Amino acid sequence: MPKIPVDHAIAEQIRTLEGPIELVDANGQTIGVVRRPPTDSEIERAKQRASRGGETLTWEQVRSRIRQETGE
């Protein structure tokens, strides 16, 4: 995979932001999206939410519910 070095300030911005980050050029055109690995605290928070015993759905059930709500 090719590597493109970025300056320290931009690297720090990427490290501190949460979620996906859209990279754009000077004209606002999308170059790509950075998806950083989740932090340990984000993983722990997700595990806690998943273990609350709420209803779980398969992907097919999710798709079916979306179709019902959108009238498809």
C-alpha cells in the first residue's frame, strides 16, 4: 500500500478527531476518508452497550424494518 506522509499538525488533528474523517483538497474535492481504529475506551463503551440485553436483529430484519418504514 502506498504511503503519503502528512505534516505533524495534520497528523495530530487526525489522531484527536473521532469517527471517520473526510480528506479534501484545496477545492473541497474529496480525496479519501480516514477511518482510524477504535480506541480502547470506544471498544469498552461498545461492549457495555451491547451487553445491556436489548433486542438484537439480524441484517435481514433490519432491512425489512427499513423497507416497511420507507414503504418499499
